[in-house]
Amino acid sequence: MKFFDRPALAQILANGIKELQLNLNDKQQEQLLDYLALLFKWNAVYNLTSVRDPMQMMTHHVLDSLAAVSAFADAHNVLDVGAGGGLPGMVLAISLPQTKVSMIDTVHKKTAFLTQVKAELGLANVTVYTMKVQDLQPPQKFDVVTSRAFADLSDFVNWSGHVLAEGGRFIALKGTAPPEEQERLPAEWKVSELRPITVPGLQAERHLVFIQKSE
């Protein structure tokens, strides 16, 4: 399907939310569909994702990110590193309106898209940065720093460790969780939990990798 069939996509979204046992109201579901419509529209020009089909975008991107939402339920201030088209950051911001969500990417066309989504959806809890995370000096540090298919775990923590608050944690969204990546982590960091997640409609391995300072 190369056109945007909103009623069909709305049904897949509603079914996925139910399966994931998330409590999202009608407005939030509409915002997720609006976000997906913008991603589909901008993708034709800006190449934000290699996935072109809206049905696949719903499953591979939106539901994939929604499957991680419960892990962020107690977060107050989240940073999505290498946010790209806003996954999982934009999905988190819509699903958790009380949580501050910042997104950072070095590619200007991607952050232009994120800024447009923020404006069109009226997301007051979103901040967008265009720079390397190594150069970011945020007004306050983040209790959770996340990324989805961004980099090797060791690079992820080395580049963004300075913006993580005391006692905070990293949550990386990964397909498989390669043991060699975990072994390459700097000595002061450790994987505190490896949580398999199931994405509705997606027959693929998915894990959340929780990383915290070693005691």
C-alpha cells in the first residue's frame, strides 16, 4: 500500500495499543496517525526512512516504538539520540505527555521534520537539537537517554554519558542484543537488564537494553 489509508491504519494502531495494554486516549491515537501521515509525506522528499509503505511504517516504526513506552513510564526528562524521523522520541512524547522529550540529530532535514511535527501536533513537551550529542550542554541532565538502532552500545554511552543525570539510565532499542557489544561497554557501565519485547504484527526479535553505572 503506497497511499495513506487512514481508517485501516487507525484500526491497526488501535489493535496494537490494546495488545500492548497501553492507555492512550482518542486524541493521542489521532496524534500518532497525524505523525505517521507527516512521516509518510515528508519521506517522499527527505528520505527519513527506507520503509515506504504506510502499513509497514505503522508496524516497523510506530508500534515498534510503542512497544517500548512502558519502560519509560516513570521518566521525567528523556533524550532520544540520533532521533532521525522521531523514533522512538516522537512516539514517546505523544504517549507520555507529562514527560519532557528532547530529540537530537546531526542531520538538519531530520530535525526540520521533527520541528514541523512538534508545531503541527502542538507538542509542548518536545525540544529538538541539531548537533552532535557530544557537543550538547543541556539546561538540565536527562534521567533517561535512549536510542533506536543508533550505534554500538559503547559508542552510545561514551558519546552521551555526560548528559545523563546522576542515577539515570540508558535504554537502547535493539533488534538482537549482541553479547560482544555488551562486552565492549566501558568499565564504569553495565547492562542492568535485557528485556525482550513483542511488537504487534512484527515477527522479529526486539530487545530493550538497560545500561546503568556500575556500583
